[in-house]
Amino acid sequence: MSAPHAIYQFALHHLLNLPHCRWLGLTVDQNTSPPIWCIPWRDDLVDQPDRGNIHSGALTTLIDMASTAAIMAKLDSFQNLATLDMRIDFLGLPQVQQNIYAQATCETINNQIAFVRSHCFQSDQTQPFALATATFMCSPLSASEQQTLQYFLQQEERAGHV
């Protein structure tokens, strides 16, 4: 997607500004397809100092945010999304002191269920240390939610965020 639509741009802005995403320091490189999401390496994110293993909650957040954005890139209208299921298969451990990256692709959306595949890597994206599959429920916004969203998007546009 060379020029992401407003829904996608708003979703990125929203996801990156969630408090836990800000705390993790999540960033996204939109110059790749699909975009590459990143958590910068921090020693306080390691849950097993003797092994250098990044905390699974941080990795799950990275995959969940990349997956959500991948779904939003396929939608023609804003929708409520809920993670129904996520499976992460570890092929190895990440290397210490290296950023953690994820790319996600929404394979399809059928009957309000989105299917997403992701991979996590460090210096070489062809050498993932984890693979993930996830399903999400996509629900259209109610009329009142649509009105609230329109008002909010106008405010965001005025602030230069969209």
C-alpha cells in the first residue's frame, strides 16, 4: 500500500499511542510492505536474564498491534476488532541486545473473522525466531459509534494526526 488510507493512518496513530505501546516504545516502518513493527531492545523487557528471553507479553503486544494494523489496511470502514485467538510458535530465542521486529499479513476476512499470519525476527527477516497465527472478530460500528468516530477524526485531522 503506497499511500495508506485515512482509516489505516488513524489506526496506526491510535495503536502507537496506546499507553502500553508507548511504554514499550513500539514503532512502525511504513516504507515496507507489509509494514515492520519494532520493539527496541531494553534489558527491563527480559524475563529470564540468564537466557536473555524477551517477556512474552511484550512479544504478544508487538504481534497483536502488527496484526490489528494489517486488518485495518484491508478494511473499507472503521470496525471494532477483538483478538479471538493467537498462537505463537517459537523457532528459537531472540538474540540479546537486538531489536525485535514483526510483520503481519491479513490473509482474509470471512464472515467478520479476520485471519492473520505474522513472523518475528531480528537482523534478518528471512530467519524468524517466532511465527504467529491469529484470528480477530470484526464488528461494524453502531450509528452512535460512527458519529463519535467522525467527531474524533475531525479533531485528529485538525491536530494534524490524520
